[in-house]
Amino acid sequence: MLIVGLGNTIMGDDGIGVLAVRELEKFKLRGIELLEGGVSGISLLSQLRGRKRVIIIDAVRGGGSKPGTIYRLTEEELAKPEFRFFSLHDLALEHVLALGRELFGKEFPEEIVIYGVEIKEIGFGEELSEPVKRALPRLVELLREEMAKHVPSDTRSG
């Protein structure tokens, strides 16, 4: 399983995906590959090709939810117009994934799950806003629960 944290850590709340991956690194998880995807854009496709299951973490602005709200979306739910993801800038995440499905067919992941965290603000600075910072431990807990469902217990540690 691959977990990709997207975002820019010098743009406030936009860095939540990368920071979540850094928190997961502390658990020394076996059977899980962690990737700081930064603002990958279309280059993310090469990282997804040939994978079976992928989790993507990113900052999101949803339909009026409170900052710090955590969303779990399937690839099909991603295209809902009320969500706007930030890390891929001019190319929406749903477009990148659709392109990957078209280009790579069966070589593209069978399942992609997206965890989005509702942001408060994006601006220069390395600090998360308070509501997003408070959401980080819960996000890590949810990710660990998700991993536990799909990685055999003899390959997990921490």
C-alpha cells in the first residue's frame, strides 16, 4: 500500500498531507510505503502506476464545513463539485486520477481513497491553523485504522 501526502509545507494548511505522512513515519510501518508528494501534479501518475491500493492525503476546501473537518472520499466521490483540493494547483486531483485510469488501465490502482482536511487558510508560513493542527492526530489515527484493514497484522509494527 502506498500513502501519498500532498501539499506545500510553507503554505500553512496546504501542508497537512505532507505533515500527516511525516507523522506516520514515526510508526515505522512495514508493508506501507510513505511518499511526500508535495505539489506533484501530473508527475504523481508515475508514483501510482503499478500499485494496488493508494491513500492520498490533501488539503481541501469543502462545502461550508468547519476547518479541521476530515473527509474520507473514494475516487468516485472525489468529483463532487463541493470539494476543491489544493496541491495539484491548475490540474484538479480528479483530473489527474482520471487521466491515470485512461493512460494506464489495469496498471492503475484498484482502489484509491482520499483523505481531505478542511483548511482554514493558505498563506506563506510553516504553521498550520489551530483547527487543522488539532485535526492532525485524529487524521493519523484514521489513517492507521485504514491501514490496519488492508495490511496483514504480521507486516505492521508500531
